[in-house]
Amino acid sequence: MQHEAVVWERISALFPSSRLHEIEELRFMSAYKFDAYEGYRTGDRFASNLLRFLSNFKGQELDDALTMATKIIFISAKEMHELSMEVYYKIKLKLLDIIINDKAAELEPWEYGKAYSKYYLDYLEKSLFVAMSDSSKIDYFRRHAQVDNESIISTYKIDVDALIQYGKKNEERNPHADYENKKFIFLIDDFSGSGYTFLRQLQKFHDRWYDHIKYRNIFFCPYIITDSAFEKISRSYSEQIPPEDGVSFEILPTLKIPLNHTVTDQNCMIFGESKIHPKNILSLCDTYYHESIEDDHTRKNGGVKYGFGNSGLLVVKHDNSPNDSLFLIWFKDHKCNTALRDWNPLFPRIPRHKNLK
Amino acid sequence: MTDVFPYNFHLMWKAEEYVLRFHPQYAGYRTILVCAAGFEKRSTALIRRIEHLLTTDTLCLVIVIRNPLDSDDANNNAFQEQNFSKISETANRRGAAVKRIQCQLFDEKRVVVGQEQLAASFTKILADEDLSKSRFILDISCLPRVLMFSMINYFYDFYPDNELLVGITENESEKSEWNRDYPYTEASWVSPFLGTFSDSPNDINIWIPILGRDRKRVNVVLSKYRFGTIFPLIGFPSSTPQDTDLVAKEHKELFMDYGISSKDVLYSPTSDPFLLFLRVKRLVDYLTSLPGLSARTFISISPFGTKAQSLGAFLCGRFLRMGILYTQPIGYKPVIGDEGDSFIYYLRGQMYSVS
């Protein structure tokens, strides 16, 4: 498109020729992935957002802003589908391990084939797959995994009592609808950045569901999880699931974002060996941050200055920018009363909770 | 022995986990370990990590590859001898027998000849062995891909009643993949997966290159063959979250020159050959099911990514009858750096058996 070519020329003109290579790579990535960001309106492209984003900065800051843009980890829809497919194979193997363990008197530890042919479908019937958010791609997961419709719950906030009643009416027709006999719960979500949100959801889930269904295992299956969320959840889940309930909990991660891929980590490797870049980028956050961008929820967990819960991420998902990433990337609020009202993000975030006032 | 692929589930573990979970419960099986004394530290990683599987009836076949065409051959050979000694020490510590197999990678015309020499040596050595109830573990970490494919296939075909496992240790850094200054051999089909490229305008030539961090190999293939359709395969998830995009950026000219969009890209995890196989199978099934086009569609795959992805390419060659198109560097510069994790991939055996 002519307009887009002109925008790229304008971007190139802001930088010395030594940086043209990076701009060319960004141009390639915009066509390859970034333009498909669902937060862009019709006619909107990565190039125009990059040009506007760069206009936030001045002098040396421009260099750091460009460097940051080149290091964004963008997960496309296709990549997310790939992760949901991989999760399915992990779950399958996990169920086979459980079968072998349960049937130790009958099966040798290596008899996966027998476990599969004899018991897998029974165990699948006793499994429930629950979406933890509207971006968990549960529909894609279901189609690919060929899991029965009745074994998929598209929100954990459902009325469990009504679900069980529905199941009772239908269980003769479909054994998957026997919800009271579900033993294995797989909580599916696309992303866990800090672990705070999941722990809150886990508490709500267990409080709401365990009175009705006496499951024995909960598996959290995030498509993407950071190292720090993994550790936080592993450390704290027992506060949400009382040990006396006898429910075991395990995380089955697919894509893990290591700690050294966060800008806030002192061993940050996103920029290679350079220690200056992470420092400069955090300093951009310091310069442009204003307390007014927080809400009660974010304030309680350390704020979003360096990403929610100090996560320090440069991650963008095709359908939204997580607030665990640096606010410079995603913040947009024209109703804001501070200088940030005119802030131009690279990938504008669609907030989960809109203030309708 | 079950030999049905694709399986309904895929078995792979970190080497240490495999040993911990299935030893000694899995006792009674004799281990035949085949590995190459390579130039790098990772040559010795797998045997060290599965050391407890080795017993007095274990046989270790250790391959030493010579390559006079490589200007660094003498230097590399010194590393090989060091690693051969380390492998032997580990085996001897457990009372296992070691047999050395030497082969030459190329003849003087740059034709790969190592695969025939290896097959002849395996046949000769194993003819005298009692192989009932034994498992082959093929450590392909340090084998050039041109030898790796024929070696795995050899064990698939000649020992159908034995368990077959493949071990892989990647280097922690994959820089060797794109730091090579060596010339490459002309692109050719890797034995025994000989494919077809048709010059007829009525036929369809499709290429699935598994992309790594070295675009030179892709260019070598494209200098000889002009494919009408290309479906690049990129590793995702990868060893780091940035690697997938780095690979795509490395090949941006391929995308632009051939008008490849992200819709045409296949993704599969860099460490899972089974999922790679399933991805490719789904595409191949679709492409060859188009009415009237099946007999006129020729699909080739090229393994330029990780060793685990190359194992996936092997499965495609064997079970989808795809041609494997490859170009081998004439020489090799060892990577100075640490070894990564070792993985065991279970290809065939009683774990998949339903009876």
C-alpha cells in the first residue's frame, strides 16, 4: 500500500542508516505477524502505530524505543493454535501416566499402549476441561482434541448446580455429562504472566466447584506462562486448595517465558549481552509513568509501571496485549487526565473491565 | 513388535527421567547403544546420563567419522579421539563392551559414502550378537544428517523385533548452524529417501524446508530446484521465546521472493519430532487428496533445523514416503559451549503395544 510505504519512509528518516536493517526487519515482521493484531482498527497497521509510538519520545529515547520494538515477542493466532494442540498431547500423556499409576497391579510402568487401549476413554470421560478466560481458545482445543462437547465448559463462573442437573438429565445419552463423577479437572488458559489472576481464579473455582464435584486432580494448562508465574503458583496454590480436601495440583506448561526474558531481571538476555538497553527501557517507564493509570486491582499487586506485578514483559498476543508487559507498549486511555492522555501505544490494549461511567 | 505410525500418543522424556522411570523395572532388556564420537562436548552427554542402563551385556558401537575434505579434519579428529576415550571410559566403568566403527563421510568427488560403510559394519558386528529382547538406542547428536537418516532406517528395517529409541543432545548454543564458512555439497536426495522433482509444467513440486538459522542451505537448494509452492516449517515453541521470530527474519528474502505469507507457515515444537510429523502429515494428506492431482504432486522436505526436527523429517520420509532433500557442509567447526539437555524419543517397542 502506498500509504504504508510512505509511513515506513518516515520511520526510516528518524534514524541513522546503521539502524535501517532493524527497520527492514520490523517491516518484514509487520507483514508476517504484527498487522494481524486484533486491537488495530480497519486501515490501521503496525507501521502507523510504530510511527505514532516513536512520536512519544525525543532524542536518545527514540533509539531505545526502537530497540524495544524490535524485541517484542508477538504470539500470532496460528502460534496460539499450535500451543493449544500441544497442550492436548501433554494432557493425553498425563492421563496415561495416571492410568498406569492407578492400575499398578495390572499394568507394568511401561505399558502405555495397553493403558491407552483399555482405559483411556474411561479416564477421558472422567475429565473436565474448563476455560479460564475468553481467550483460552477452548473451541479450537475441543475441535482438535476431539473431546466431547459435554466435557468442555467455556467459563468456570458457570452455575455448577445447574450444570449437574443438566448432566443428570443427559447422562444416559452421554456418559460425559455425568459431572458428579468427574475426577480430573483441566483448567485451560492462554496466558499467565504474574500468576496473581490465576490464583484468584483458582480460589473462586475451588470454592464454587468442590462442594458439587469431588475431583481428585486439578491441572492448570496455560499455553504461555512466565517462570515467575510458574513459581508463584507452585508456591501458593495450597492457600487456594486446602490440603485436607486431598486434591492434587499440577501445572502443565507449554511455552515458558524464562525470567531472563523480562526487562526487570538483572540477567536479562533479551538484548544479548547488553545491560544498557534494559536499564534505558526501564528508565523510559520511569519517565512516562503516571499513577493515574492504575486501578484498584493493579495497585494492590504492585502496579503496572514495569508490567503488572513487576513482570517486565515485552509480550503481545494476537488478540490483546497483556498488562504484564510494559505499559509503554499497550497503554491507551484518552479519558485519562494526565499527559498520558495522548500516549500512543504500539499495540493498544483492550481492557477487560471497561469503566462505563 | 508394534510398528504403527502415527501413534495415538508420543513417548519422549529427558534422558535422566527415562532412566529413573524405567530402570530397573524395565530390566531384562539388553541395551545396544550406537553413538558418534563427535567434536563437541555433547558427544558424551547421553551415555553419561543413561549410564545406569548400561550393564555387562551392553554393547556400545562408537562411530568415528573422518572427512579429508574438511580443512579442519585433523583438529576435529583430535576432539573425536578425546570423546571416544570418554565414551569408552563411561562404558567400561559399567562393564559394557565398546566397538569402534570408522567411516569416511565423503569420497573424493564429494559424494556421501559413509552410510554404506556404516551399514556394512553394523551387519558384520551384530551378526554374532544375541539380540533377542534388546533395545537399540541411537544417539544421533553428533551424526551428520546424511548419515543419520540411513542409520535410523537401517535399524528400523533390519531389526524389526527390537525396541528402537533415539537419543539427542543439542548444543546449548546453535551458533554452529549459521557460523559455518564451509561450502556445501550440491542439493541431493538423502538415501534411502529419494524424492522426485518434475520438470513437467503439468506437475506440482512442493517443498517443505524446516528452517534453521542458516539461510545458505536454503539458497543452495533453490539454486538447483525451483519449487512452485513452498511451505516453510518453523520451530515453535523454540528453545527461547525469541528464536522463532529470529528464524523467520533470517529467511525474510525467501518469504518475499516466493510470496510466502504467514498462512503458509507450519509450526511445530523444535524438540518434538512426533508433532512435526503430524503437522506435515496433515498438510500432505490435504495436498494429495485433491482430485486428479495426487499422482502429479511431488513433495519434498529439507531438515535445516534442530536434530529433533530432523528426526521428524525422518518420520515423514519413512511413513509419508517423502523425498528428503539436503545439502551437507563440507566441513564443520565445533561449537565451544555447553551441552543442552538430552532427550530420548521412543520410536518403536513394547510401550506402544496394545497386547
